[in-house]
Amino acid sequence: MGSLASGPGYILASAPFRISFAGGGTDLPAFYRREGGAVLSSAIDQHVYVTVKRLSPFFGRTYRLNYSEAEIVDDVEAIRNQIVRECLKLVPCDPPLYIGVIADIPTSSGLGASSSFAVSLLSALHVLRGERVSPAQLAEEAATVEIEMLQRPIGKQDQYAAAFGGLNYFRFLENDRVTVEPQSLPPREIDGLFRSILMFWTGISRDAGEVLESQNARTDLNLERLRTMKAQADDMRKMTFDGIDVAALGCLLNEGWEMKRQLADSISSSAIDGWYRAGIAAGAYGGKLCGAGGGGFLMFLAPPERHDAIRGAMGDLRELKVGYEPNGVRIHSYGMG
């Protein structure tokens, strides 16, 4: 078990966060195992970075972790960080071992942070063992960690977005398979889309699991809305065939948000609704909360000439500038040190 002698001594890996445009919620097993789901999403140029390093035997049989907390333990089962613990069970690497984590954006932001973390860590652990694995395998392993081992009531879109990067149309099939359809657009189309995006931090962190658990419980009541949201993902995909019409995309985004906020009471709030109405009144074509809802980042699509007015309408909300990320999980460096 554990580390392979052929592997390097340290690895730096990263995986991007994502924004989804349509279909979020149809990637939950409670829905896609009935009728299949679909999501159109894009990776963004915000990442989580994971360093994994073999330590000298002088450190003893320890796992040393450095993220928002610090841990030094002798046994995998004693690791408090759930993702690190379960990833090490799935892809074992013998101690002494150091794992360090830093991210461009905090967790609980609605941009898929936990899945990006899992994908990047799993990638680094495989490299440490001298193994090459595909993005699809990393996405499935991350889904196994989060959905099966940790029993989180989440879907699969975040793991695949982090592993593959780029702009993709994901299909979630009834048999648990996922197909990935990259949307190949000219750079000017991608640039035009991302120049139209505005992102604002609501200042509200939330547990996506709690929001999605409530949504899962109401799947039967929400079937028609979820079917429409799945169809919207396909409609948006078709928009990319002849070039992106940002205004039309924004209108669909608005329709999708109006449906999504009805999936569970915890998805929106009076404060979020107020910011959203202010953004639309200031000239946005449409928008949505990123991720499961309840907080995190509020995204708008708007003509660039209306951006200053929308910024003013958001008051003190902090803006996050995002760009397109064509790459998925990456190994940046490794060596024998």
C-alpha cells in the first residue's frame, strides 16, 4: 500500500473553480437517475492549489496538514479535514507526508471549491504514487469521495468542471455515467462572454449540503421545473453554435434563476432578491446566485456600458473579476526534493 518508489518527492497541483450558466440541480442523483441531467458551465481563472510533499523519516509517522487550520496526526483516521482524510483512504500514500492548501477564493462561495480541492489533491496523490490518471477518473474519484464516502447531498458538475476546465456541456446519465462535450468557441466569443460577466460577493457563506438536501427532498414537487432547467442547458448549448448572443443568454439566465429560487426556500432571501432586482434595474440582462444558493457570489450578464451602474446598485458588495480558464486540473511542478 501507499507511496511508490518511482514517484516524485513533492508536487504542486491546481484545479479551477467554475460558474454554471444553466442546468444546476439536474446533476443531483435524485433527478438525473430518473431522467438524466444536463449542465452548461465554465471554469474560471480562480484556483485551489495543493502541495503534497514526502517528509524526511526524522518527522516520524506523521501527516502534517496546513490549510485554514494546521494538523499533525499519526493516523489517517485522526485527520479532521474530511476531504483530505477520505482522499488518502481512496489513494493511500504512506507518511510522513505534508499537504498544504491555498485557494484564490474562500470555501462556501458557490464556485465549487470543495470539489476543486478534491480533484487537485487526488491528482497530486496519484503523481506522488507515480501514476497517470485521466481527468474523467479524477472527476469520478472526487465524486466518490464527496458523494459516497462523505455522504454529501451534492451533484457531479463541480468535480467534472474542475477536472476538465473550459466551457462544457455535461450530460448526467441515468446509469451514473457523465459525458463531456467541450464547446469550442473562437477566442473573441469567449472574451465577449466574460467581458459581460459581473460577480459580487454577497458576504453570505452557506453550507451547500443543507441547501441541496432541502432541494433533494422536494424533487417530486420540482420535476417540471427541473425538466425545464435541463432543457435550458441544451438551449444555451445550441446558442454557442453560431456565436453567443449575450442578451439572449442573459434572458435565459434570468428565467433559470426565477425557477431555481423556487426549488427550495433556502435558495434565496430578501437581501439576495433585493440585490438581484437592483442589478436588473441597473441594466443587467439576467443573473443568478452561483452554486446551490443561499449565499456566495451573485453573477450578472450585462452590456459593458452598464457595468458601472450595476456596481453602483450593489452598494458595498465586493466585486470579483473573473476570466475564462481553458485548463482543468494541472500539475505545475514536481521533483525529488
